[in-house]
Amino acid sequence: MNREESSRIAHTHHPIKSPLDDESVRQLLDRGITRGDERVLDLGCGGGEWLLRALSARPDVRAEGVDISEAALAQARTRAAGLGVEDRLVLHNRPAADFVSPHKFDVVLSFGAAHAFGGLLPTLAAAREHLAPGGRVLVGDGFWDREPSPEAVEMLGDFADLATTVDRVTADGWTPVHGHVSSRQELDDYEWACWGTLADWALDHPADPDGAETLALSVTRRTEWLRGYRDTWGFVSLVLRRTSD
């Protein structure tokens, strides 16, 4: 099974591909989309869950999403049609780092997609290129809550601690106007949902050629979480404005 398909299955019961519950997502969108008639861009939108929630709650918002996965974008189109918001959603099948638009956006989102740009600050640099004056960026990324083991760093990457992460963002010319640090429950719910759903699929498909491999993958990922980074890794979501336009 390829990585895209295993990710799709793993996120069946947690369509927001970040450790955030529904209320946290709603609050972040409320703090980012303040007028209700904004043009919104999601860089690395996957199945478009952030955009679909924004469009469903705000009839005057228009949105665009960018992702390399045509399958994920097809899923977003189907969901948008079912919600009746397809006429306000434009999707682009290309790398988020290569996306070019003739117009600017009032709100730029990017959650769990920093790897596509090479880190948090490059993600913000890309967002800056698309942001209209006075606009807001909603971004989510990891940080180390405690000193990680070398194994944890190898698994997840070389993050900074929370204070250093925010210092780097502000030094880069951004001012946080809202933030959310994912709770232990949000972090745990996300991991249980992903690896439990993957295991569930494997157990339901014992004759599938990918069944045994998928079950083994779920065990590996669950073990990496519980023994490798559960007690050290955190996730922060920020609503940012440029300190100077």
C-alpha cells in the first residue's frame, strides 16, 4: 500500500490531519476569518477539510486549495458538492511550493504541511507571497515540549521548543494574534485515531495483499508514538499577522 492510501485510511475518523479537535479548529477559523467574506488559500490542503468547514459556516467566503494528491482533491470536490459549496471552491493539483496566483488572499492556511516547504519559516515565507495587506496566516507545526531522544528527533525532525519557535516566528516579521497548544487529549486522540483506524482496516481485510503489511505499519507507528515521542512532542497553531505591511 502506498503512503497516500495508508494516510487516507488512517485519517478516516480524524479528517483534520493535525492533533486538533473540532472546537479548536472552529476557534482557529473564527480568529482567522474575521469578516466572513475573505478569500482563503490552503497550501497543502489534502482533502480540503479546513476549507470545507470555513465555506460551510460562511456563505460569503471563497476558497482555493493546493495539493499534490489528485485523489485527495477528488475527495474534496465530492465533499464540496455534497455540502453545496463547490461553486466557491477552486482546487489546484500541484506542489504547494510551486503555486502561483494572480491575486492575493486575505487568509492563508497551512497545517501539517511544513515539510513541503522545508520547515516552518519557509512555509511562512511562501504564505507571505500570497497574503494581501492586513491578511492573516493560520499555521500549525510541531515543537519539543521536553528534551527529545535522538530517536524521536530522527522520527519527527529537528523542532525547537515552544518559546524558541514563537521567537523565530516573531523575528521573521510576524505577530501572533492568537495561538493554541494542542492538549494531551488532542494529541492522544489523534494518534489513537490514526493507528487504530489503520489496524482496524487491516483486520477487516485479512485476505488483502496489503493487509499484513498495513497491520505491521500500525503497530510500528503506535510503538514509535508511545515509546518514542509521546512525552516530548507538542503541536502549536498560530494566527499571525505581518508586523509591518
